[in-house]
Amino acid sequence: MLTMDQKIILAIAGVLSTVIIGVLVTFLYWVGNNVVDLKTDTAVITVKVEENHKMLSVLWDDFLEKKNGNLARLDVQASK
């Protein structure tokens, strides 16, 4: 037979274990949710970077064509 003190201790232990499990589950849910958000944000940033690269490549090629006479050429042989 359990004494009143033992019953109180068991009740407190049960409540504490329930609270600890609840906090742990909530924390794991929060971490999982943030990982999904991070992956989504990363995918959006990747698309934006690819679009910027395409746009800047065209602008850079246009710049090189216009400034071709003023740029150092790497494919020319040095004179002897």
C-alpha cells in the first residue's frame, strides 16, 4: 500500500514527465517546421540567383562586345 507522500510524489513525477514530453515534442515540431521553411527559402533564393545570372550574362556579353577594342586579349601571341 502506498502512503500519501508516495502518491503525491508519483503524481508530481507523472505531471513532470508529461510536461517534459510535451516540451520535447513541441521543440521537435518547431525544428522540423524551421527546416522546411529553410529549404523553401533556399529554393527561392536559388531560382533568383539563376535568373540574375542569366540576366547579367547577357549584359556582360554585351559589355564585352562593345568594349572589345579596349580590353586585354588573352588569346594573342606575344611578339618576339
